[in-house]
Amino acid sequence: MTALNTYLRDIQKRIDQELDRLIPRADVAPKRLHEAMRYSVFSGGKRIRPALCLATCKTFSGSYTEALVPACAIEALHTYTLIHDDLPAMDNDDMRRGKPTSHKKFDEATAILAGDALLTLAFELLGQHGDARLVTELAHATGSVGVIGGQQHDMQYKDTMPNAEELFAMHQLKTANLISVSCVMGALCAQASASDIEHMRVFGNNLGRAFQLLDDICDNDPITMSVIGREKTIQYAEDYKKTSYESLAVFSCDTKALRDIVDVVYSSFLYE
């Protein structure tokens, strides 16, 4: 596992260096806004989504260079979703990754604007990349029928308990969509075939669904535990975990880099 961790740290280092280059410095006006953007982006995230983008591109004989800016766009957008998710009007969280959330570190208005700026930056970066398919894929995965729509469902379910079907649909929108599109974008950067791109979408969806269920188990999420129950949630998570590995078996190319990242993702969840 040491070699694997070194491999992932190398990917994370590449992503962080590029993000540092792409996000305005904290001494550039408006300073408080740029400080808030950088504070949340560099708060200790694992960079799983951009790592999947890079690894997928490499899997289909592309290079990290071809996918690096799109991978950073994914991380900028992901950070925006976290900033807004933590706001008092949403989940009202004071801490994330062991640090005060953006609206606690700065103020609510600055946090909202920092999220808005990171969202806008993500699409600016993709526009500069020149492949409109990347813009379309990321916008669709995170709009009203994607992550943002999932957040709307999450708000509703604080008052009205969902059924199992509705819960799984929310997991797809809030979590699986962004993980799936990270893989799809990596395949697009490598000019993979249409068939391979769609297979990567399936793989990402299975990984994302497992990821959310495993996270809910570790957090003892009250909604998931009430709707499905702990034992069934564990079983569903293990089923999606197995299917995500099986989804990679259809490829004739070497998928070791992707399997290694999946191994790390699953090993990070400790539950009994």
C-alpha cells in the first residue's frame, strides 16, 4: 500500500500545483474573496474526483497533461458544492475536514461568493480547454438534474422522510453524478471511443453509489439508517462495490491505475 499511497500523493501534488497556478492569489483584489476561495480549495481534500479523471485519461493512453486542467475544474466545482452545502441555509455545518467552514472562517456572504466564483472558474477553465463536450458533461452532472437537484432533495428530506427509491435517486444526483462525470471527462480527454466513455459512466455511477452508502454507514446517517437500516445499507454498499470492480472488467486496456484508486477509496471507510 505504500507504493500506492505514493502514487496517489504524486497525483494530488500535480493537482494542487495546478490549482495553485489557476486560482488567483490571495493578494489579488478582491483579496478577501480570493483568500476564501483558496482556503476551501486547499483545506485538505483527498482529490479523489480529479484523480479519477487523470487516471481514466491515462487508462485510455492519454497523458496527465491532457486532463490536468479539466481535473482542476472538477475540484473547483466540487469545492463550490461543499462551501454551499455547509451554509446555514443548507446543512449549517461549522467544521469541515477538521477546520472551520468557509462561512465560519470568513462570513456567510463571502462564503456564498467564494462558491459562486469557484463554480464560474470551473467552466472558464473548461472553456479554455476547447472541448465543448467537457462543459456539457460537467454542467449536466451538477445542474438541476445533478448535484444541485440532489441538494434540493436533501433539503426536502429534512422535513419529509423519503422512501428507498427516492433516497437512492438522491445519492445518484448528489454524489454518483460527479464521480461518474470525473471518469467520463478523463475518457473524453484521451479521445476514448463512445463505447468506452459510456462504460466509464457506468463504472463511475457504481463507485459513486457505493461511496455514498459507505459514507452514510460511517456517519450513521439518520435518514439512510431510518429508510434502509444499517445491515441493508452495508449489503447495498458491498453490492455496488463489487459491481464497480466488475464494471472495469469490460475494458481490454490496463485499468490498474483506476483499480488502485478504487482500492484506496474503499479502504478509507472503516465500519463494522
